[in-house]
Amino acid sequence: MRILIAEDDPILADALRCTLRRSGNAVDWVKDGREADTALGANAFDLLILDISLPKLSGLDVLKRLRARDSRLPVLLLTALDSVGDRVRGLDAGADDYLAKPFQLAELEARVRALTRRGMSGAPTLIKHGRLCFDQVGRVAELDGERLELSARELSLLELFLQRPGRLVHKDQLVDHLCEWGEEVSGNAIEVYVHRLRKKLEPGGVRISTIRGAGYCLEAPAQE
């Protein structure tokens, strides 16, 4: 999952990034409202964590502009303002949830998981592919009922393949899904990540084929 954090406090932003990256997410950060508005118009994200009191363009204005573009991106508002009126204004502007500062990172993670479920719009949160089962919210993969030990990058790769079974996944799609701004990932590095994931999946009959010069494809599970 790719997340955008719009927060002008660099210490808080860094804590959020570290926490969310440990769950296998790619996390980008902007420090003012104009940067947030530009990023949202130019990139695809799965979740926006948005501080209300941003410089240059307020979080509420960013949110209103986002919804004016008919975006259904899940949005979690963060703010030091915690009056009923503030909460109402944020929710009326199109926020999906609201978290007042200071907060515990565990609570933020729980709200992110809840918004992820909601953002799937009825799609199953548990994906089964042959003998493989992947929980998109808890970000846990099991093969034959045994938990797979996967790195954050491997989890992100697996999620992308499972969302597109039987379809070609181009290398540039993998880069977009895995990488944050300014992060350089070569084609060789992508091949290494896919190779490592393959080795862990193939004992359970789950196969990722290489489409030479294009990308990869998660094969249909074998009939047993």
C-alpha cells in the first residue's frame, strides 16, 4: 500500500513513516498543503494522512480540492484542534476519520487498518490463491496454514501480484508500488525481490512467471 503523509512537524512525520514502513507500506511525506495538493494530483495513493493545520494551504482546503476531483481516497485527519466543531468541519469536508493529537502510534495503525478495509469498497480483505492465503489488512501471508516470513518489500510484491492474478505486471508498476520519492530501485533489484518471493512461494505450488522484456505474471493455481 502507498501512503501519503501531509504533516509539517518533521519529528511526528518521521515517526509515522517508520511505523507504517514496518508494516510493508511505501510512505511519502510532504510538509505543506500545496505540496500535498500537487502530489495528490500527480500520483496514485491508497491512503492520505492529513494534518489540518498545514502551511501554504490548509488541510481542509487540500481535502476539499481532493473531493472536488471526485477522488474517493481514504483520508485520516490529524489535528491538535479537538472541538466538536473542528471534527464536524473535517468530516463534512470529506474526511473518513479523525485523530486528535497527541495520539498513540498503535491507535493510528488501528485506524489505518480500518480505513484500508473501508477503502476496499466491499472487496475481500482475505485473498486466497491455491494454498496461499493473504490478509491485506493484517498484512500476513500463510501457505498451507503456516505463516510465511516475508520482508516488507516481499509483502508489497505479493499484494500487487494477488490483486492482478493471471495478468502481466510491468516492472514499472512494481517500482511505483514499492518505491517512495527519490528512491532509486534498479531492474536488477526488482528481479532479486521477485526471486526471493518465488523461493518462498513455490513449495506451495504458487508460481510467478517471467514475461521476458515486460514483467511478471502470477500463474493460476494448479487444480488439485
